[in-house]
Amino acid sequence: MKIFQTDEIRNVALIGAAKSGKTTLSEGMLFEGKMITRKGSVDDKNTVSDYRQIEIERHISVTATLMYTIYNDKKINILDTPGFSDFTGDIVSAVSVADTAIFNVNSQAGVEATTENAWRQAEKCGTPVVFFINHLDHHNANFDDSVRQLKDYFGDKVTIIQYPVNAGEGFDTVINLIDMKMLKYKQGGGIPEILDIPANETDKARKLHKALVENAAEGDESLMEKYFENDDLSIDDTRLGIRLSMTQRGMFPVFCGAAKHGIGITRLMDFIVNSCPCPIHSRGRKTTSGKEYNYSATDPASLFIFKISNEQHLGEVSHFKVYSGTLIEGQDLINPRTGNKERISQLFVVNGKNREKVDKVIAGDIATTIKLKEVRANDSLFDAKIADAPFEEIPYPEPVFSTAVKAANSTDDEKLGSILQEMHRNDPTVVAGMSRELRQLILQCQGEYHLNTIKWYFDHLHKLDIEFFSPKIPYRETITKPAKADYRHKKQSGGSGQFGEVHLMVQPYVEGYKDPTDFPIRGKEEHKLPWGGVLIFSNCVVGGAIDARFLPAILKGVMERLEEGPLTGSYARDIMVYVYDGKMHPVDSNELSFKLAGRQAFITAFKNAGPKIMEPIYDLSVRMPEDMMGGVMTDLQGRRAVIMGMDSDNKYQIINAKVPLAEMDKYSTSLSSITSGRGTFKMKYAEYMQVPTDVQVKLLKDYEEKLKEEE
Ligand SMILES: Nc1nc2c(ncn2[C@@H]2O[C@H](COP(=O)(O)OP(=O)(O)O)[C@@H](O)[C@H]2O)c(=O)[nH]1
Ligand SMILES: [Mg+2]
């Protein structure tokens, strides 16, 4: 395998909605680059990209695949990404390391939800974008409409470089506006026949050429001057201007084709080689300390791991991009996150599941390695001479979907936990953790389809039966007025018995509270509760009715029921307890008796003190196209939402609301179906608020039933 220098490398990510033809395009690029001798097809389940069992079964890409092809002596690294927004994690990681993102657009569908979501990821990462309008061989393909939509959504920097002459069945000819030629392809692909533009197309072609050149000239001042002088640019200057505009995200070129029939592919590849930025002309990567690495091949080596996949027979494969230096097989690097030394024992370039060993990888290239000791996606590795802070991480999206999960067989719980941890290292958009409060393992991800693939991995790879269910809601309990109660715990069993009697009063804790005056306060302790709020515990016992040594036991009894609130078993908070009287037995009194008496007295007092249940309220912000606002609003009203305000953002509306967490189970699925995948939302904890009476009644009943079941 030839080693390619930095300026001989192009890194592209194929992005777009499911079925827009990304995998087909990548197969075509491999074929045109002679990496494969026969083109596979998604329908025959034999593409290089969709090689994983789950992808073959489901007929779609579920994870990004790294491939490469060689064209005009340049190496084009291709990251073929999945099309569903549930896999945004892989889309953003690809966009984060690619020097150009090629957005596939299905000309029958135009801008789809994924196109838009992925656009925002590319914007966040500062990645240049090229559009490839595909599927132009369908009878209802509509190039003009697709371009109109692109401009509508992404602005007038969307610039046509090619347009189809005969879109629809038999489509094979396009006009290329850089060199002003007509290209006629053979069905199946290859290099097109180059023809003059026919007379009936010249006006349109000239007009679009002018728009293209004008936009290209804006990439650079000296080009602008040349353009003013000559009213045109040479082909080389146009290409240079396009590249400069693209890298500033000042131009989003539009290409066209029918990937399935090989139409438009070689010219797209010409463009990638001639005009798309090589790493040197692309943005580098900054470290968290602010230093930028810009692919200098003579500096010490640095790399960034953007993806880890688990491959059959290989184990964990780390995918990385080299940001400086030349990486050599056998080299030791330092991971600044762990401080560990990692040996790069083998280096591979890969084409889907096929890999080829190489002995070095130059700055700007993307490659893989195996057998690293302890790495995760987002890790950086540096030559020991560098000793820098890690590279800035990929801006993965926040989770939008939560579920509780357990192993069908509880003896597998530990295994479940460790598999989830491993999944998180490979796909940081899978987040799992034990909630101490809910006593549930909570799994968060990007939606139900994502969850579904996670389940597939458990079923097929790990052979572990797991179950999902709704997470509990972390309610809180508190009281609204003072109340007193006493309890005598007494037990006579053979030898020594148990005896403890506690009289106590509870009162809500509010700022500026007043202590009761019925008894003296002899000692007061304030306990900040680990789950928020306080307990103030006062000793008001007079005349030695209860020995001071039993008070800690009473406190313990109270604490136990704060941790498992008397109403629903949720945490209780903001309560003051005054122990003001009681009784002891000279022989039978002990700590256990007082703990039990304290606990029971507290439960009774609590229940008489106007107890209420508080629920977590979240700030919700939903973004959707204007015309879908009605549906989103109606749905929110059914979720007890309080609308706080509205904003608009271009053709989008943003609804800000406060919603109870209890009403938001599977919201991402509902929003997605109401808005055909166009709606997005963010949620953030805001405060606790009292639940409405009907909800409280239901929660109390549910808890009673649960206790009965447990008896
Ligand atoms: N007619 C036609 N079909 C296409 C074209 N490109 C892709 N397809 C088909 O569209 C389907 C989805 O293609 P695929 O490459 O898997 O799309 P992806 O989900 O974006 O990777 C497959 O059945 C392809 O054969 C095209 O240009 N024309
Ligand atoms: Mg695909």
C-alpha cells in the first residue's frame, strides 16, 4: 500500500437521510477507484459499507463505516454514516473529523429531517458541505425543487455546479458549470463523454456559471479583483475560489447524479480531488488548552480517536485521524486523560471489514488500530514530547430518551452494567448509570430506534436477555402544617423485652420558621439531606423522660423514613422534628426500641401534617417547523405543560414550557411522529412543584398497592 502525503488525502463524510443513497454512492466511489471489481448493491446485501449482520438484516446502515478509494493518485477516505437521526452520534463524529461533508439528497424527497439535523452538526463542527442530489433517474425526481428547498433551508450560498439535462427515467446527462461542458454518462458509471453545451441550454448554463464564479470569487480578494477585470475566472481560479469559499462555509456546491447507475460519481470524485480541501487547507483540531494542530507531518505525532467499533474476531477497533506527525507502527503514545502509555502495535487502512496493514500513517490521514489498553471514543494520543491537554471533544448530542433496564435474570445484572459501560465507550450517546434514588439502572440514548439496536446487540452479540421499562419518577414528599404523634414500641418475648416510647411534633421547614413554644429546645441539629432539602432535629425532652443516649436512635428512625417517604417511598425533605417527651423502661429500653418508636411516631405525625407530593418540573424547549406548532401544542397540553413563551427562528418556532417529568416518558418518539422527525427538543431540570390532587390520590393508591403486594 502506497503511503499518501497529507496533500494527497481527502476526508469526506457521506451524510443524509436514510435511503438517500449514501451507501450506494460509497460503493460507486470504491468501484470507480478500482478498489472493487464488482459493484455490490444495498438490495443484494453485498456492499462494502453495510457489512455488519444487523445492517444486512435491517437493510440500513446503523453505524459509520470507514472506507477509502484512490482516484487520480489521491486517497479519498470515506465515512459512510447512518441516515436516522437516532444515530446522530456517528453522524457528528464523522462530520467532526471529515474535511468535507457530502450531503446526499434524494431528489424525490428534498430536504429531510436528517438533512437538517445533520446540517446543524456540520455547522457546529465548521465542516464544509457539498450537496449531491441523487435519485435523479426517478420519473418524479425534481432537481429544481430540491435546490429551492436547499436554499430555503440553508441559504443562498447553496451554489449549483452541475444540473441535470434529462432527469427522469434514462437520466444520464448533466451540464457542468465549472468547465461549461455537457457530460454524458454510460449506464453503470465510468468517465463521461464530454460534449459541448447544446444551444438550448446555453442561456441557462451561462447564468448559472456566472452565479457560480461570482460566489467562488468571494472566497478571496485577489480572485475578486480578477473577476472584476475579466468578468470571469479561469477554471483553475474557479476551483481555487470554490475551495476557499467552501472552507469558510461561504459556498455549498450542488452536484447531481444517480448513484445506483453510476451517474455523476466520477465527476464528484474529480471535484473532491480538485476542489475539496485536503487536510492542510482544512481546519485543524484544537486542544482544550487552545493550541491548534494543523497536520504538520514533521512535528511529533498526535491523533484523535473519533470512533471505536467492535468487530468480529478483532475486538475493539479504534478509528483515528492523525493531526500532526507521522505515526509509525510500534510507536508509544500517551493518553492525557489516563496518563497511560499506549503502544500502536499495528496500523490498518480499512475498507469496511477488509483491512490492510500499513507501517505508517501521515498527518491528515484516517486509519485504525487495535489492542489499545484503555481508550474510548473522544480520546487523544500524543507523542510523549508533546505533553499537551487532550483535543476538544466531539460535541455529541444530549440524550433524548430514557428507560430503565434490567437483566431478565437478576444474576446477569453485573454483566449488563459492564456491557453498557463498554457500549458507552464506543458510542458516547449511549449513557447508562445506576440511580441510587430510583434504585433502577437508567439507560439514555437517542430514541427508540437507537434503543432497538442496543437490544439487538444484547440479543445477538452478548446473548443476554434484557428488559426495558419506564423509569420511576423521583418524587419528593413534604408536609404543610404542624402535627404531633406518639408511639410506644413494646415487645415481651421470653427474656429481656423491648420498650421505647416517643412523643414528637413535626412542622414544615421554611425560611424564617418559628420554633413552637410548648416546650424548651435543648439541642438542635441541622442535617442537609443528600437528595436536597433539610431535616432539623430538636431535642426538647425534659425531666429525663428519655435518656440523651437514645436520641441518635430516634433520629435514625426518622432518617429511615425520610429516605423512604411515608406517602410513596420517595425522598422526604424540608421537615423539622421536635422530640418533646417519651418513656423508658429501666431494663427493656434499648436503641432498637427507640429507633422503631421514633420511626412510627414520625410516620403518623407526617401523615397528619398535610403531607404533599412534589414532582420534578423541567424546562422544555421544543423546536419545530411553523406549520407543525398546533400539533405540538395540543400534545403538550395533554402533558400538563405550562407554556412560558414562544420564539421564532427562521421558519421554525420554539415553544418554551414547564412540564412535569412524569408526563414526558417517550416524548422523543411522540414528537418525532407529530413532526415527521423535524421537531427537536431540550429538557433541563428546573424545580419541584406540588402535584395536582388527582395525581397525588393516584400515587398514594399505587404505593399502598405496592406495599400490599410486597407483604
Ligand atoms: N433508482 C435509484 N435508486 C437508488 C439510487 N441511489 C440509491 N438507490 C437505492 O436506494 C436504496 C437506498 O440506498 P442506500 O445506498 O442504502 O441509501 P442510504 O440509506 O443513504 O445509505 C437502495 O435500494 C438503493 O439501491 C439512485 O440514484 N437511483
Ligand atoms: Mg447507508
